[in-house]
Amino acid sequence: MSAIKESIEISRRPEEVYSYVTDPSHLTEWQESAVSVRPVGDAPMGTLGSRVVVTRRVGRREIPMTMELGEMDPPRSWRMDGVDGPVRGHVKGTVEPIGDGERSRVTLDLDFESHGIGKVLVPLVVMPRARKEMPRNEQKLKDVLEHRV
């Protein structure tokens, strides 16, 4: 079971939503805490097994986190997993067509794995921030995609 689960409806076709949301280069456009994204290794960004370092602003600090694209089922679902650090995020995303397929429902399931100091940080800092940020991120995703030409 996920720690946080949020859904939003977007007036775009599932293929468009999936293409945008699974491209890590767009993270800083719709995720409030994401400051930068850079690829790691030779695999093209957005392909199965590819890794990116996502730098997030947490309070006054910027913290890099390596994420790996662990599952892809276009245009329906994907999974990204944190692979290092004391706090490792695991996000599962799904995109479902609504009605005639011109709209989509995006659901994000987020959970955390903690190691060392992360066992203290997750319940006290990480979860409360993520619970506040995730609905805002989904709203920003909706705004960006619905106003995109």
C-alpha cells in the first residue's frame, strides 16, 4: 500500500499525458521541490533502466537523489525508484482514459524507504512535505498540460 495516493483529471489524451509525465526533463516544470534533473550513464533518459539524479529543495537544502525508471507500460503506467541515500522515494504512476479518451486520470502512488537517519526524517519531515506538495504538483501538471499547445 502506498503512503500517499493522489489523482487528478486532465483534459488531454492518455498518450500525451504519459509522454510528458514520464520524461524526466519535465520534472522541474511541474514538481515544486525539483530543482534540476541530469541523466546518469549512457541509457537515454526516459528509457527502461535509465537513471537520473533529481536535485530537490528540502527546506534550505538541495539534496540530490538518484532515481531509476523501473517499469514502463505506455501509455498506462510507469514506476520510478530511488536507489541511493537515506530516503528513497518509490513512485508508481498510472494514466487512465476517461470517457471518449480525450481526457485522462493520472494517479500517483508515492512511498518511501528509509535507511539510517532517513528512519527519523521520513515521518517527521519527508512525509508531511510530500503530503502537502503532491496535490499541488498534480494541479501544476494539469495546468501545464491543458495549456500546452
